[in-house]
Amino acid sequence: MSLFDSSGSKTRALRAYLRRRARAKPGARTALDRKAFPRLFAKRAVVFTDTADFTVRTARDGILHFLMLFERLLPEARRSVARAGGELLKVEADSFMLRFADPVAACRGIDAIEATLRRLNRGRPANQRLRFGYGVGFGDVLDLENDLFGLEVNLASKLGEDLARPGEALLTPAAAAGLDARMRRRVSFYRSVPFEKKAIRVRRLKLR
């Protein structure tokens, strides 16, 4: 489905603004963007999951076997995320994109998914178990019905897919800064990661 296929009010507002922006002179677009920002963007926490050894597993067991496991997990994960106050927005290959109001809720959602995975994995052979790594971001994002866009979304995706090991949740600096005192006690420094000639101090959440 294309970004612009949704008939929801948020997507309609975005499309209307983009058409207006296209008609404006290039020099006027920055001011237009600032004016439109409060209507199109919102502070949200985003979580990307990444399935451990996806490529190896599909080569060994086939894509249909993997999809069988994902199909079994999906409704359970959706309910777990909802109970934590979040929403499973979409499935991208072997990953989930999750939306939460804040990083504390996002971390609780990760705990809920981990509990669901432990329950579903219990007593099953190794090739029927799933494990996830997680990346968490928080900030102003373009908030649509079924998608999110923004720097923190990109960073969360990179942390989840490129750095997090199975059973590991990594947080951007903005996500870590948005935690309350109780949740911060579960967070430790992971390492600095280069990004655009800067070093981003990534934190790791101790999972339950």
C-alpha cells in the first residue's frame, strides 16, 4: 500500500498540504512548513522489532515456515501492545513498527512482547521459536494513520535492525531522556554510534 492510499483524515491533510507546498515558491516553503508543523507532526515513541536470524532461517526452513510463525504471533503481539497502550502499525518483512505515546509506554510494550514470545516459544522446537531485537526512538514525527516518518523513526529502525541482538532493546538519546525515574533504573549506556559526523550515545534497556 502506498503512503498516499489511506483515506484517513491525517493522510488527507498531508496530501492537501503537499499540493499547496508544490504551488508555493521555493523560498516560501520553509515558512509554510513551520506553520503546518503542529497540524502534521506529533510527539510519539516508535519501536521497531527485528527477528533474529531471519535470512538464515528462511534459507534453512523456507519463507512459508517463517510466515506461519509470524501469523501465529501477530494477533498475540497486537493484543500485548494494545494492553501496554500502544498500537502495532504495520508489518515490514520480519519487523513490526509500533507506536506509543511516550518512551515509558514503549518500554512496557517491549516487556509485553517479550512475555508473549516466552509463552509462545515454551515447549516448541528451536525452528518454531521467535526472538526479537528492538530499537526505540522518541520525538516529533509525521504521524499518519498507518505509518510514522521522521529522524527518530529512522534511528529506531537502524538500532533495531543493525545493532540490537536478540533479546536486546536499544534506545536513542531522546527516547532515554523521556523515561521516568523508575524506568531509567533499567537503562545503561550501550555505546556511542557515529551518525552524520556526530556520536549518538545509545542506551540499552534491561529486559524482563
